[in-house]
Amino acid sequence: MVDRLEAVRALVEEMERDARRVDSRDAERDAAFAKAARDGELGPHWRALQRRIDEGRTSHLDIISGADTSPEAAAVREAARTGLGEVRRAAEQAAGQPDAATPGSTLGPGSSPGPDTGPGTGPCGAEDPLASTRRAHDDLQARVDAVRRHLGER
């Protein structure tokens, strides 16, 4: 029984270390995004929104959810919708599915979907933003399975 408890404790400690590592990377990305927004690299809408975020008058969640009804937030949401539609169409084309914007179009024989779209990449070869999350999930699941096997052997 003590061995099982120690195995669970070790797994929990490892999961906490992994969570701290992921939190640190997320914080670095958030800081880089905020700096780019402040510097105007993401356009005037994000510059104004980041100023309001810094002042505590809005948040990323408010902007995305629609709770922030400012013209800048509305413009960012519209740009996101447009961008997501373009990504969806590119993904459909890369997968050889008909494009919703042009009914009946598909990639024909000999057509190339563009850059490598292998594991970890999204449409047009761009990095899949969920790939690292999937890898972390798969790694954690493998560890949980290993502990279960270990506990089952006893």
C-alpha cells in the first residue's frame, strides 16, 4: 500500500512540475504578446486594447467573449472571425475537401496542398497551436497509464 501511495505522490509531484513549466512558457508568450500590442506591432486596435488591459479596464476574455463592446474589441473579434474562416478554408483545401466559399472545388489529382502539413503543423504549414497541448496530454496520459500498470502489478 505504501508503494502505491508513493507512486501516486511521485506522479502528482511530476504533474505539478510540468504545470509550472507550462505556466512559465504561457507567461512568457503572454508578456511577448502584450509587448507587441503596446509597441503597435499588432495594429492600432490591439494597442488601444492593451492599454485598457494594463489599466485593468478590460481583459482578453472580455475582448473575445464580447463583454468588451468597444469599437476596438469589435474590430479584433471581426478580424478573428475572418481569420478563422480563412484558416478553415485553407484546412479544407489542404485536406482535399470542397471549399465552402467555392462550392465543388477540390484539390485535383496532381495538385499540391502547399507546404508540409504533417503532425504538429496546421494549414499552410503553420504550427498547429494545439500541438503542444496534445503532446503534453499524450505524455501525461502515458504517465498515468504507467502508474496504473505499476499499481496493477502489485
